[in-house]
Amino acid sequence: MSKATRSLLILALALGALSAGCSTPDPEGRFDQFESNTEDRRAESDAGPVEGQRVDFSGDYLVAVATSLNPLKPLLIQATVTVDTEANTIDFLFQPLKTDTLPPAGVEPREDARTAAGDSITVEDVVFEEDGTFVVDLGEVQVSGEANPLTGSDITTTLTLTGTVLSATSFCGDATGRVTVPIDAMLDGSTFGAIATEDVKTAEIVGVCPEQENNDMPDAGEPEPEPEPEPEPEGPTGRCLADIFAGEFDLQFITDTQRAQMAPPTSLTMTLTASDDEAVCYTGELTSNTDGSTIGTIDYVLEIEGKMVVHVSEFNIPPGANPLLPDGGKASIDLVSESWQPNGFCGTGTMSFKLFEPFPLTSAGDFSILRKGDAELVQEGPGCAGLTRAEPCGFEALAGEWDLRFATVSGGSNLLISIEANTLSCLSGTLNSKLEEGVKLADLIFAVDAEAPDQVQINFRNFVIPPGANPILPNGGTADIVMESEQIGEGTFCGAITVNLFTPFVTASAGTFNAGTIGGNEPETEECP
């Protein structure tokens, strides 16, 4: 065996010792013991690694599956391998084993560690390729909680092992699949390792493949090519709504992982401060409602592709706050709101929670954000269903289809409006082309009380002005539209309009509008009657 391969195997055994929780690992001594214990087996297989070859590796093994959920706490399995050298197939008998320590803390030793936990799993007639590789599809399996080193809960998972035989006494590879119970998480990025043993209780844990020697290294003296520089990550491209959202908000969120653990939602205080940098618009922080400590940094709040996005680059999870993370962790969070207004945001299934310490995990979730002191909205939990109005906003009668005429000093248009009642934003809907059926030109984002009593301000975002529709915009443009009603009657409303152009240049143009129900009170002019 070469010195390089020996060193890499020693490193893999050292990693296994760490994952087993040993206080004083001695990988050099353990490797020597491993070589001594397996000398006969290795002699039978012409000694040394045999990766890339088909070899009879029948025997009993301790398999360690180092999941991407926490590679330092591997799932331990006893495997009995039987190779049919004539048919070139493999039979596997997998028996999950009880953890070495009691989860979730993983500190107190388990008296009956590495004894059978739950039912065994048999997979037969696995194709054994000529290059020494194989794929074991275990399908959906149930694993007893006594074998779960993370939470101690029963596991339901699909699992596929893609392996390579390293020698007559070892194999390793990648593990893929999906856990659905007790959490919902992908297992991509997981690995496994297996070493032959006569006693799984004393066998070493190796949950990764040792790297093999690279026979394609350049000749001595030949310089290695310089690596290509990685491109700088591009920042977000969005629109800034300055001064609308500054202040303090109550944030409640729950991820799918929290739901699977039957954990309560997380409640925090979110503080936003307007920034002079339009590339971020707002910065801020998330603070604990328990002790007021800062546990998250808000990098930007931008409207991106018509959705309001709050990005938290670093969110610190305190120790003990989650049974999966007894020592805490770090994550990034994106809160993407399809429905929003100055005093509230919400999203159902549009929260992205990405854990990056101590292990990678991605989970979707729901959230609601309510401005502190707001009396119009009531927060009853995460998600858009958890953010409701204390009483109707008063403009639900405007729901329906409308023929809109408006004129400003720079031009006008004849369009269609579709309005719906919306719990969070009072009204929502679209501004549509009258010439091309089904073509949306803008979204009605929110409606609020105007300055005059019983009047409404309706805000459209990202109004698309077609090329040639306006003499000063031969190539078209994009604008926001603010409509403030002066009169609201039976089947009609009218008032002042402002078109705030932002591409290809910034300008504002004021005028008047008149809207009536289609087929009933269609307006003939842009002025109020």
C-alpha cells in the first residue's frame, strides 16, 4: 500500500473517530490495528486497494451513513454482504443499530449501543459492475428512533447507496434520498463508508471515502494550470421603495422542518432602516423577543420581479432552540412576499431557510410581518392566512371589472381594470390591455385610505407602456400608477392620477381618470362627471 493512500485512509479514520465522539483519537494506531485485523482478507485479494475492479467482498461490515443533515453524527448499520461471483450480483442485509450515545445531545453513552434497532432491510440481486461499483436502492424504509443520532425520533426515508469496492474488506460511496419523518429534508451530499468487522461494537466508524491516488498528476517540474478565477457573485437587482417600510415589525415564521418536529413558530422583532443605497433600500436587524439580543442581520429589502424580498444573510440560532441543533447554528433567510402593503408582508410557502452551520439544510416555510402598533391588521400566526384585517377596509364594493380612461399632460390611455378584495392589501388585481385580450400591463399591489374621507388610493406597480403608445416613449417604458378617487358611486369612480415613469428615464405626469363598470357605466371622458 502506498504512503499516500495510507495517509488518506488514516485521515478518514480520524474523521470517523471524531464522529464517534472519542476523546483521544489515535488514527495511526487504529490504522495499524485495522491492517493487522484484515491481513488475511487483504492477502486473499492480492493486498492493497482494488478500486476499479470486481472483487469478492463478502462479509460482515459496520456501515456509517454520514448524512448531510449532520455528517458528524452518522447513522450506524450492520451489513452482511454476499457476492455471487458467477452471476456478478450482490445480496445485502442491513440492520440499523442503536446509537452510541443518547440523542439529541449525544453526550450520555447508551448502555446497549450498536445492538439491533428495529427491522432489518434486505436487498437482493444488486448488479455488481466490472469496475467494482454498485447501486443499492433501499426504497422507502422505516428506521427506529433508537438508531437516529440526531433527534431520537423514528425515521421515514428513501435511500439509495451508490458504492465502490475499495478492497475485499471495505467499500464506500454516496448516499442520496429524502427524509420525510421527523423532518422533510433532502439527503443529497451524504456519504457512507464500510469496513469489515467481526464485532460491530468495537469497529471503527468511517463515513466517507478515502481519496485515492491520482495517477494523472503532471510530470515533475510541469506546473499545474492556474485555476480559473470564480466570477464575483452578482447582487440583487430590484426596485427600492424608500421610506415606506421604515420602523419596527413583528415577524412570525415557521419552516417545514419546524412543522415536522411539531415545534412552535418563531417570533421576533424586525427593525428596518431606510438606506441611501438604492441597491439595498433598507437594512436592519432581527432581535429576540426574549432578551432583546440581535440574532439576524437584514441586508436588503427590495421589490424583485414584482415581489417584496427581505434578505437576512446571517441568522444565528441559539443553542437549545431546536432539538436538531443542540449547539445552535447559522442560516440565511429569504422572505418573499407576493402580497404586501406598507404595514404588512406575508408569504405562504415562499420563505427560504438555508442552514449552513453546523451542516447544510434547506427548508421552505410561511411567514407574516406586521408593523408594531398597526390597528387595522391582526397577526394570528405565520402565513398570509395568519395576517387578517380587524374589520373590512370599506372598499370591497370596487371588486369587479372596470373600463378605465385616463389622461395626463404627457398622454393617456384606455384600459381595463380587474379588482378583487384582498384581506391584507384591501384590494388587489391587474391593469389589462383593451386592445389585446389577456395581456396584463400592471399589478394592483395595495389600496389605502386617501386623504379625503371615504376615498381610496389605488397603487399599480410596474405598468408596461407599449412601444409607440406615447410620443415621448417610442420604445415604450415602465411606470407606477397612483389613482386617488374623488367620487365613488354606483358602478363608477373617478379622480386624480399620477404616472411615475422610472424607465427609460425618471419623470412624473399628473392627470385625471374615470372608471365605470364594463357594459354599464363605461366612461366617455377622463373627467369626473
